[in-house]
Amino acid sequence: MSEPAGGLNAEQLGTYFALMEVSSLLQYAVDEHLRADGDLSWVQFQILARLANAPEGRLRMTDLADGVVYSRSGLTYQAGLLDKRGLISRSPSPDDERSTMVTVTDAGRDLVAHVLPGHVDRVRQLLFEPMTGTDLAALGEVLGRVRDHMRANPPRSAKPRAGRNRGE
């Protein structure tokens, strides 16, 4: 597939627009459901779901930001909102005084359990229903490869912090 200088060919452009539209439509539908059923944004749901699936229900704030690909300042704000609702707690890391640990509370786990069935139904209906098993395997393989390629050069939110304030 040749690539015109300075742009995308018609097939690449069509694929790019289809991917972005599918992503936007799916995120809108999921966000709408999460707000209605749990008063949660998509990012807040990601935070709670990742914590609920983490060992002991907790992660370092930077690892959480890297996983949800969200700015550290934005994640701090969202964590503050979840903390005020009693869905998570934050504390200094026992291993590194510069790190903050985030832990899902029982109320946070309960809320994830409450919204998860509707979330799964929405994803199944919108994303997986129109696919065959072969489609699903192919899409999973392609998206996994693209994700790995993109993670090799992570966005700023997912890059490790430089050595500032570490005495380096």
C-alpha cells in the first residue's frame, strides 16, 4: 500500500475515520449508561474497574494514570471526586513517600458491580453483536498489535516521570 507524501491514501483515511467514529460512538453510549446508572464518567469507571481488578484493590497513582492514559493532574482531580464520594481512598505509599496509593472501597466495588452488567450489555450490543468469531479474532489481533506499537511510544500521561525532585 503506497502512501502519498504528506497524507493518507483513501483506504487509510477511510479506516482512520471509521475507527475514530466507532470509538466515539461506543464511548458516548458507554458514558451515557455509566452516568445514568452510576453517576460516573467513563474515566471514573476505568479508575474504579482497574482498582477493583488490582491486587488488594490498590495501585500507585502513576500506574493508574498510565493504565487509563490520562494526565496525572486530570487523574488527581477525578480521584478527588471519587474520594469525596467514598468510592476510593488515597494514602502515601509505604514503599515510596513520593507516591500515592489509591484503593477502591467497598462502596466503590459495589458501584462497579452495579453498573457492570449494563456496561457489558451495551458493549456486547454495540461492538460485538455485528461481528463473527473470525472478525473478533482478527480485530483483537490487529488492535493488540497497534496498541503495543503505540505503547512503545506512550503519550505524555503514560511516560515515566523524569528524574525531577529525586535528587538525580
